Amino acid sequence: MNLTPPLNTAIHSTDEWLASHARLIVNSFHSLTGQSLIDTSSNNLVTALDTAPAVIVSHGTQADPIFNYANQQALQLFEMDWTTFTQLPSRYSAEAPERGERERLLQEVSQHGFIKNYAGIRIAASGRRFTIHNAIVWNLLDDKGIYHGQAATFSDWKYL
């Protein structure tokens, strides 16, 4: 199973890659937290993730990780389309003063597998700032334990 997204983001949303990535997101979350991220009774995890009421995002394993997934709620909150979002280094989701804290958080997730109750300030494409609360951030690990990046979910945010 190839979990590396195609380099051309115009074809990034290919059905095969998206289905594999959806399974990776859902299975990693359950494996690490013991909880269900979404209702998995649906035969279509891609649609279930995409239409979930919570924000769900992920980034890859690059030295400067780039977002490789965002559901509709995330795209709306960050005010971006799929192509723009999936070309964005994930550090740019936070303003410069917040990036040090964000980096510390990601290191903690790398060491412990996941964290709960994360809070921070993020910024949309328009410059609109918002706080996130009670976020869960976790490592994306396949069934062989291979690391594929990190993901986050939250449904509690407030515009500043």
C-alpha cells in the first residue's frame, strides 16, 4: 500500500490514495486512543471523514511537513481550497509567535503517540485568527508501525 501522496496535488485526491489515507487516519486514531474518530459503519470512510463535523487534517513526513489532507470543515475554517491547503507547510497554520509552541507539541506527539486537550491559536488564509481547544493530535502509523506523519482533530474553536 503506497501512502505517499502523488506529487502533483491536482491528482492528489486520487481515489486509491484517499481511501488508503482515510484508513490510515481512522485506524491510527483508534489504535492510539482507543476511541473512534468517526462512525466507521459507513462503507465509505473517505466521505465519512470529509463530511465529519470536526476539523480533521494531516501532514506528511517531510523535513518541513506539508498538509496532505483536510476535510470540508478544515477547508472552510482555514478558508482554503484543497489544492492550496495541500501545498501548505503545516507550520503556516500558526502565526510566527505560535510556531515554537506548535513545534514543541509535535515533538511530544512524536514521543508519546498522541496528545489530548491541545489548545492554540491558528490563522486562516484571510488572516482571520481563531483559537482551537481540546484538539487531539496523533501519529499516523500503518499496520506495520511505519510512521507516515501526524493528524489532528478538533471541534472546539472560537474566532478572535
